[in-house]
Amino acid sequence: MALKIVKGSIDRMFDKNLQDLVRGIRNHKEDEAKYISTCIDEIKQELKQDNIAVKANAVCKLTYLQMLGYDVSWAAFNIVEVMSSSKFTYKRIGYLAASQCFHEGTDVIMLTTNQIRKDLSSPNQYDTGVALTGLSCFVTPDLARDLANDIMTLMSHTKPYIRKKAVLIMYKVFLKYPESLRPAFPRLKEKLEDPDPGVQSAAVNVICELARRNPKNYLSLAPLFFKLMTSSTNNWVLIKIIKLFGALTPLEPRLGKKLIEPLTNLIHSTSAMSLLYECVNTVIAVLISLSSGMPNHSASIQLCVQKLRILIEDSDQNLKYLGLLAMSKILKTHPKSVQSHKDLILQCLDDKDESIRLRALDLLYGMVSKKNLMEIVKKLMLHVDKAEGTTYRDELLTKIIDICSQSNFQYITNFEWYISILVELTRLEGTRHGHLIASQMLDVAIRVKAIRGFAVAQMATLLDNAHLLTGNTQRNGICEVLYAAAWICGEFSEHLEDPMQTLEAMLRPKVATLPGHIQAVYVQNAAKLFATVLRKHDGETESQAAQETSQLLIDRLPLFVQSANLEVQERASCILQLVKYIQKLQQKNVEVAEEVTALFAGELNPVAPKAQKKVPIPEGLDLDAWINEPPSGSESEDEKPKAVFAKEEPKHSRSRHTEVDEKELARRREVRKQEQASNPFYIKASPSSQKVYDAPGVEHIPVVQIDLSVPLKVPGMPMSDQYLKLEEERRQKEKAERKKKEKKKKREKRGKERKADSGPESEEDITPAHQVDIVTEEMPENALPSDDDDKDPNDPHKALDIDLDKYVPHCRHLQFIHVLHIVMCRNEFFSKTEIYDFKVVVSVIFENKSDSFLKAMEFNVLDSLNSKLQRPEGAGAHDSLTVPFQLPPGVSNEARFVFSVQSIVMPQKLKGTLTFIVKSDESSTHEKLDFKLHFTCTSYLITTPCYSDAYAKLLESGDLKGSSLRLEGINMPFHHLLARICFHHHFSVVERIDSCASMYSRSIQGHHVCLLVKTTVSIDAKCDEPSLLGNVLDEIKQTFSKC
Amino acid sequence: MQFMLLFSRQGKLRLQKWYVPLSDKEKKKITRELVQTVLARKPKMCSFLEWRDLKIVYKRYASLYFCCAIEDQDNELITLEIIHRYVELLDKYFGSVCELDIIFNFEKAYFILDEFLLGGEAQETSKKNVLKAIEQADLLQEVRPGPALAKQNVPLFVTV
């Protein structure tokens, strides 16, 4: 043996340690992979040795390799070995390796439960610390469930070092095992007032994180946090508390009003930027949640905006960025206060940091008005030209479109200008956002009727110059706009000046290089144009032009018939055949124009995105019913499922079908007609809905001098600028006219009143260039109200949405919660005293559910022989204890009472009463609340780890007496069952083999309780105290009868 | 905080700490993506960026980048403070720390981080307490770490 140790240490001398490994890797830069693979082989050898020092060294090296990206999951078991070393040096390495390498899928984690439990209860605080730290990284739902009680106990550890870690890790435990939140919460709350600032800050951290996800359950803590906020000087804690209030105020506006003052004080006084920033953010959140229009709060907004301006003007890029970010939050509710800083925001667009420019862009989105839209967009267009990186340029492009199209084009007064902007944007090379521009073009052309003439002309120019857009690169995203252009030209072809030319442009051979879906649109719309051309020449006998058009199509379409894209091919061959047929008719001098136009008759209306979903199902329509009789062959197959699900009646639909009579059919026909009438997708056949060719409003568009034949690259001033100038002129003119009118009026009034008319133009004064009616999106009749967005069901925090205040019993005024805690420590009482007298601490949470103030609460319990309430010395055996606090409305607080208990083998129910005074404005009344305190046997059990060999010995010893229990009607997975027993009855799993598991627990008096749980849901139990066992089993039974 | 990464100017990972459970594959992917994004940023740019649904806060000290991922509602400035605090701790522990210290004593760097942050939250805001805890834990250890390496590298941090 001694030889072995010596040999081991000699081996170690030749082993590489971590430093050697790192040095080696650095020296083998050219063949790193090869070097590392030899190292891994060495490590594998080292792991096979018995010497724990060698193993730890190997594991340490593996942790390093893991960081470099090598898979070390094969060594998971060795990591567990090192973790369980009794020496802190190695344990530390083992836990580090585990925290770096383990994740939820690592199967050896389940082997660690007992080891971790042992380390948690180690007398050495650093063992405990290292276990807690490790656990925080790799805690799984199983570990969380098994160890929740142990960690909860550690929250009251004597050393703040452990308390603080235990409190923090509870958050991870709650996430993994939400059921632990309720029992742990009272203790967590208590830690908010821990004497150690580190523990206190940890508790604040955890509760803030919890409350941010589910704020409503934590409203009752607001007074406590308010006190902390006004007393604490620790910025870390303050930031957390202020963040918490930010989450609470939307639920309780009264809180907001109270917060404004201390927060503004902090804003004025603090020198820490992080705290200032948090305060500003929360003030903004508070003001958003408060109803607006409170005059005294404009001062706070002003203060925030001022402070943010200082941040934005700071030379520190970080502060600038955050300032803009916070500004955008204010913008949503108080746009006016931000808009006055437009200069500053526009200045940020010139910043050298792209992320700051992007933030400024976000702000601009909310700052536009009818008045300044054109100006802002002009500035952005300049930036588009200057931008170097395509990402930033693309971002600018989307922002321009966002800004213009926001709230249904609210700020656009001149759509010709907007179309020109869109056309200008198509000149960007290599942008990814072609489809965005395209959808805008379509949107505007469809929804703004008056603009169609202009849009069609612009699109025709685009199609004519398509070669400029497509360029050489096939994958150019911008060619998407051709999709829109072709569709607009086709659909609204009646506005085209020269449809023939556009038709020719759409059938150029180059088109065949475009992506398939665009070609398909080209082909389809070529047919529409064809119809338009025919209509134009309608009535002219032997029209040369009409026949030429047919010939053009017949010449060019075969190119598309050969297309590899099915859609293009199908459409092209259809249309080709059609045109050939028409040509034949034309040669016979048959009038065809009307029939051809009928192909594309009917107007397309914009439909709301949700319209289809909202179509109500007409009465009497069963979507699941068979339309035809089900095929006879399936009937025999129907028999089989019928045997399995006896309740089903497959003949149901058939019988209904045969019953249909003539009357019913007529009724159905009527219903269908009605449905079609309200269905926007159904193209109506009635002649009244034929395409209307005289588009109203077209002639009302003021004719602006634009040469439509301008090539896309306009030398000198871009087109949209012309609009800007024109618009300004127009506004000036309108203003002048208004002035004239006013002057007239004034003259009429003979200067009775002198009105200042030179003030700035207000938003309402700007009238749109032409009355554009934005067609609103169609919704079906009887559409249901909009459905709300649901919370993300996958959110892990959702499970933590536990109403912590809900508990029985409760009366009108007071909700009464009791949670039994065995706070008695094993080493303090048990080992010292042989007298069977144990102290049990009961925490009681009082919550005031009424609107009145509760005071003078007195707590009393009728003692039994076994259990007695501990009263101060000198007090009588029946005196009540005063609860050391008063309860304002809606507040809850916790008090603790100590009981002495003699025997723990029986459950106890103690009757008690609580008397208190309800104080309302005018009167105060005495009230009484009766309650029962239930001391279960389970609450005397303490989760204690036990190893399987010790467990076997215990069972063999024969000191234990057996008993068994069957649980009926349990259908939950086995591991859930075990989890419940562990959690509710403080057991730990010793071993689990296939269909059964052995479990162990120990009472505070040292009784061993052993369970053997089988998947058949029977429990065999053994204990050295039969009555205790019986009662525990009863309680287990009760737990499961509740579910 | 969701995770913290330390990497060099060359994109070599020096330390990683994950406070959310992710598979190795995902971790690698995220690391690669973030190292690239952060290294591509120009020196004058601000320390924050939005990435997926998280916020990334990073800061460069000499040749090392310290990079943290925080959630939407978290405070960026306090995260910068955390990074700075950690660098100060490393500096105090190693004595004008440089990148090589972290490479060769990477387990120590983790131990210090673990005393400072737990589960992604700051557990101890007093520098003195963190160092005290580390020193006492080191005392329990059998072997003290070897003497600091010859400092050929630039210290991360000059003034404390």
C-alpha cells in the first residue's frame, strides 16, 4: 500500500500539470490538434489511476480543453469522482469542472445528489460554498427538487457567507422547481432584513428577479421595499429595488405617485450614472403607467429629458447610446417633450458610431409630423447616399419606409412624393430590401386610389429601365421591385399612356433571367396589358395595332413556356394558347376585346390581414360534415375504429345527408350566396361589379411638371427634392391664400380684432396636396373583436406565477397563513439534551385583506399536554401573545411563535384564536378569528442523506417495524410521485432501481424512516417507531388524495 | 446575467461562464458569433449591442475583451461596473494582472468570479470580502499556486 502511494507521487512528478499543458499548446501552434490529442490520451491514462491527485489534475486539464472547444463529456463520471474527494483542493476542481461541463442532459448528474447534499451540510463553510456555486451552474429539475429543502435550511445558516449564497441559488431552484417557491418564500422575505448587507442584497436580488416576471404576487412587499429604498445607500441594491418598483407600478398606480418624489431626489443627488439611468428609466415607466394629464408630473418628465440630454451630449459613447435609448421610451408617451430636442437627435445621425446612429433613427421614427416628414426624409436620403456599409444603409432604407408608412401613412401629405422616394430607393445597389420597397409600392398603389395614375407611370418607367436595376448580379434583391412594378402596370393598366410600350418592355428576352416568381407576374400581367391594348383599339375594324400585339405575344411567350419554373411555364402556355385563339378570331374580324377584358374584371380590394380568420361560420354550416357520401370502400374500414371507440357514430353524417330535401337545398343556396357576398375573395359575377374604367379623382391630381420620360438617373437634383420644393411652394401659397382670406375677413370686420397670423404653422393647417382616400382594409361583417396575444407558454418564469398570498384559513379582514418550520437545529438541541422537549418555531403570515387598519393583534393557542406555546416568563398559561406589528390595509407580515413539543410520534391540532381591532375612519371594532394549527408528523422529519450500504444495514438490523400502504387512483409518472414524497414529506431517494425506489428520512428525535416505493404505487415502510410511521403514511396518503 | 466570456484580440476564448443551461453546441455557436461581432466593432464604438433578444455589454482591457450578456431590462452601466469590478479583483489577486495570468491560472480566475457572481447575480459587492473569501479558501488548499509568471505581457489594468 505504502509502495503504491510512493509510486503514485513519483508518477505525479512526471505528469503534466495545467501550466505544462498550456505551455505545450502555446509551443505547438502549428500542430495544435495533434498535440492536444496526445494530451487527451495521457489524460485518459491518468484518469484510470487510483490516485485522486492525479485524477484531479487530469480533470483540471480537461476543463481547460473544454474551453478550447474539445468534447470532454466522456469524462463526466471522473469529474463526479473528483467532486466527491474529501480534500477541498480536489473538490474545488471537481465542482469547477462540473459547473463548466455539465448541462441538463448530463446523465451522471443524478449520481451527485447525495454527494452535493453531504457537501451542503459540511462543517466547512468553503465546502458548502463550492457546492452551492457549482450547483448554481448545473442545477436540474431533479436536483432542485431533491435539494430544495437542504438549501432552504442553509438560508438560515449561522455564517452570512453561506446564507448569501443559499439565498441567491434559491432563484435557480425556483426556476427549475416552481413548487418550492411557496414554502421558501417566507424565509426569503425574512432575509430582506438580514443583519448582513450581503445577504440582504442577495434577497433583494432574488425577489426583484422573481417580481420582474410576475409582479402582481409581490405587490404586498412594496412598503418593505419602499423602506429599504429610502434607507439603503448601496447603489447595487438601490438599482435592483428601483427596477422592482418599475415592474410593480403598472399594477398599482398609487405606488407610482409615491415614488416620484424619492426618485427625483435620487436623480438630483446621485453621482453614479448607473443609478441615475435606472431612476430615469423607472420614472419614465411610472409616468407611462400613470394616467397622463397630471400637470405636476410634466416637471419630472422635463427633468428626465434634461438629464438625458446631458447624457446624449456627453463625450462617452456609452452614455450617449443609453441616453438615446431612454429618450425613445419617453417619446412613446410624451412626444412633445422629446420633439424639442430634434436638433440633438439629428446631430447624432452624424456620429461615427453606427449603433448610436441607429438609435437616433429609432427616435426619428416617433418624431415625424406632417410638417417635418419631408425634411427629415430628405436628410435621411442624404445619409443613404453617404453610407458606406450596406447594413447601415439597409437599416436607413427600412427606417425611411417605416417612418413614412407608420400608422397608415398618417404623415404623408403628398403620395407622389412618396412614390418618388420609393423609386429613388430602388437605385441602391445590393440592398436586401427590394421586397420591402415592392410591398410599399403595391400598398400605396392599391390603397391610395388617386395616386394610381402617377404610380403606373412611374412603374412603367421602372419596367422600361429594368436593366438598370437588375444589373449583372442575379441575386440582386432590388429586382423584387419589378414584381410590384409589373403587377401595378398590369392591374391598373387603364392609366397607362402607352400600354404597348410597357407590354414590349415586359416581354424582353432579358426578363427570362429574373427569378421565377417575378417572371410569373410578368407573364400574367402581360395578359392584362394585352386585354387593355385590345380594348383601346376596340371598334376599329381590322385594327393593325391589335393584331400586332397578338403577334408580339405569340412571338415572345414561347421563351417563357420553356421556363424551368412551373408557375411561369403553366401561365405562359395557358396565355399563349389563349392569344393564339384570339388571333384566329381577330383574323375573322370578330370583336374580342370585351371577352378578353372580362378575364380580368372586378376590382381588387385590400383585405385586412386577419379577415379570413374572422369570417364567422354561417349558421347551419358544419365544416366537418362530409360534402359527398364517404367512399363506400372506406365503410368496411370504418368498422374497426368503431370497435375501439364504441361511442363514435360514423353513420351520423350520412343520415343527415339523406334527409336533405328541396327546401333545405334552397335555403343552403341562399346561405351560400350571402356568404359569397361577404367574402372578399369571391369574384362576383354580377355585371355591376365590372371593372370601372373611369377612375375618379385622377383628373383632380394637380398636374406637376414632371417629365415622365426622365431616365432613372436624374442629373442634378433628385426627383423627390422637386416635390419638397413644390410642397413648400404649395404650402406657402395655401398660407398666402389663407392670409388673404383672413385679411378679407378682417377687412370685413374692419379691424375689430387683431389676430396674429404669423405664428408657426400648426399641424392641422397643412392640408394634403390632394384628397387621397386611403381605402381602409376590408373586414368581414360580424368580425370578432381582436384576440389578444397570449403569454409565451414556453417562458420558464411562467411557472413561477404563484400567488404567494393565497392560503387558508381566512376571514373577512385577515388572511391567515401558517407555515410550519422546524427551526430547531440538530446539533444544538438533540445532541445536548436527552429530555424529550423540543422547540418548534411556527411562522405565521398575517395578511390584511380588508380596507381598514388592523391593530392590537393578540395570538393565543390552547395548549395541549404535548405541545405548549412558549410564553414569556411570568405570563400565565393562558395568556395571549401580542403580535409585534400592526397591519395597514393590503399589507402582510410574518410573526414567529415558539412551541415546545414533547412527543413527535402523533400529529397535533391546536386550537387558537386571534383577536384584533379593526380601525376604520369612524369607528373601531373588536374582531376574533379562530384557527387551527396543524402539526403534522411530516414536519418533524428532516431530509437526511443516506448511502445505500448504510441503508441496507439499517434494514437488516431488525430494529425496525414494518407497515405498508397502497395508494389508489394515482396516475402520475413515477418520478413525479417520488418528487412529491421527497418534497412534501422530506424524504430523500437512496436508490432507484427500475420499478421501485428506496427512500429515507429521519425525525428530529432520530427515528429512522425507510420507504420502499413501487411503481404499482404501493409503499412498504419501516420505522423504529410504529406510531410515527403510521401517521407519516397517513399523511402521505392524504397528500396524494388531494391530487 | 446570462453568461460572461473573456476572449483575446485574436478571438481566443480565455474564460467562459454560463448561467443558463445550454448544450455545448449552442455555447460554441454563440461564442463564435459574439467573438466575431465584438471584434468587428471599431474601438470608438459604444460598449453595448443588441443581439438576439439580449443585450451584450463588453469592454476591452489591454488585449482582453470582457463580454457579458444581459436581459432586456437589465442595467448596462451596472454590468460595465461588474466587469470593471472583476478586473479589479483579478488585479488585486494576481498583482497587476495580465492575460497570461488568466491563461495559466484559469481555475483561479474562475474561483474569483464564482465568489463575486453567483447564478449571474452579484453576490458580494465588497471587494475586500471577495478577496478574503478567496484567500481563506486558498489556505485550505494544499498547494499554493506557483509564483506569478514573469510579466512579459501588458497588465490589463493599471490603476486601482
